[in-house]
Amino acid sequence: MSGLDRITASKSKRLADECHKIFNLSDAVRDAIAKTNREIFVPSGFAHSAYKLDALPLGSSQWISSPLTVAKMSEYIEAKNADRVLEIGCGSGYQAAVLSHLFRGVFTIERIEPLALQAKQRFRDLGIHNIHTRTDDGQNGWIQYAPYDRILFSATAKEIPAKLFEQLSDGGVLVAPLQKEDKQVITRFRKIGENILREELEECDFVPVLDGVQK
């Protein structure tokens, strides 16, 4: 991937290996983390922390998730044999960049316009051409390109809007952090015909999904 010089590639590989030691990753996800230059996605003042397993402040009350969290979400979404993924909550774009190595098409929505524009520029700078970015309330989904094989929330929802399940293909998987009383739980949904199967995976900590668009 363009944007990875020898030193950066070495740091990215070490980061992938560190994530793998904590949480067993498939070769595909491990490789996707190793190929993604996280330093480009963190604020300049935090470049020294880009390859640590820390979430970092992004501005606009948003955060760039820990690379371990991104690796886990990329694993939970079950990318193998899937073609297109919709991400709700683009943020810095790091999760989408990782997904770009796992899917032919990545469609990512961000409600905060400056963040969406910055992420789009990062994708251009890195030469990533299979990510499509939109500024909108992600709870609406992106009907124009539906159905999606996978849908991933990068923010915590109180519930999943029915219209997003409608945009999920039959046999598709949706992964989202859900608010459950006083905790957040990464939850995986599987659409089988008219049935939605639900599986709770682990507790987590994400920023909340908010309504509307912020200019």
C-alpha cells in the first residue's frame, strides 16, 4: 500500500503482531492492520502514540479507536467471502482503511462533515480507491448502494434501525456496540431470511451514535 515506507511498515507489522498476541487474528485481518499506516489517522500531536494500543482524541468529542479494538471489529465482521461493507461512523477513517484490505468496496458514513472531509483526503493521500465516503446521519444507511454483505457500527447505538437490517443482504452480518443498561456490548446480528439472530460478544467502550449532521 502506498504511504508505507520501510520504517512505517515495520511499526505497522509490530502493531499487528501485538494485537494478535492479545486477540487471535486471522491472517487476513492481521495483514490488513500491518498494511495500514495508523500514524496518518491520528492528530499530529499524537503521532508518537500512533503505534500504541491506545484510543486517541480526534476532536469534535470523537476518538480514534484503539488498534486492538479495530482489529477485533474487523475480525467480528467476518469479512471472508463478503464483498461490500457499510461502516456507520467513519471518524478518522482508520477502521475504513483497514476494511479496505478486506473488502472490494467500503462505504463509510460520518455525521460530522469536517471529519468526513479529512478522512476522504487521507484516503486520497494513501492511494486507497475502494472507499466511498458520505456525510450523513449513519442511522439512515446508504440505500443507493444496498444491499451490503456486512454492516459495521464504529459507535454505540441504543438500537439498530430497521432500515439498516433492510439494507443488509440475506445471510449478511451486522456488528455494533450496543448500549445495555450501564454497559456497552459488541453484538453481532446475522440475517437469515426474515429472521435476525443475535449474539453478544464482549463489553466495549465507544462514543455514542448521535442524530443528524454536524457541519
